[in-house]
Amino acid sequence: MTKFGCRAVLPSNVLLRHLDGESVLLNLESERYYGLDGIGTRMLELITTMPNVGAAYEKLLEEFEVEPAILRQHLDELLRNLVENGLLNLLPADVGTTPTI
């Protein structure tokens, strides 16, 4: 499921709060919320700030001692849960960006 070429963005109706190294996301429309531990918080930070999910995956491989297949599985699960609950959108990496010509 991981769309390595996509970029991840928080919808405008989602609040993100950090508490002691962990995070809570709240969808203001559906009132669904999701808590993330420290590792999930770091994953979210990277997938929402890197140019695409693939770049975030590579950075996570550098930061954590984990088998690539296990990281991919956990990243898939996190993305799936956040998207299904309306807490994250996956967009083509070039949508909403300005060309640098």
C-alpha cells in the first residue's frame, strides 16, 4: 500500500498536538482522534515534511535499527490507519508545488 512517490499532508480539519514526545491527531469534523507513541510521532514528522513517503522511509531506515520489510509494514499500517480515519491525505508529490524552471 505504501505509495512511495506520494507526499503526505494533514488535512486542514486535523489538529496535531505533541505531548512529551508523543502526538495526538484530532479530526475536527468526525471527532476521531489517534494517538502516536514516540516512534509513530517521528514517522509522522518525516512523512509530512519530506518531499515524498519514499524519502521519509529512507530517512527512517537511517535513524532506526530495523529490517526494511518490518519498517515498510509499520509505515503501511500507520498510513492506512491515518488515511482511513481522515487524519492524513496522500497526494501525488507534484500536486500543489510550483515548478522550478
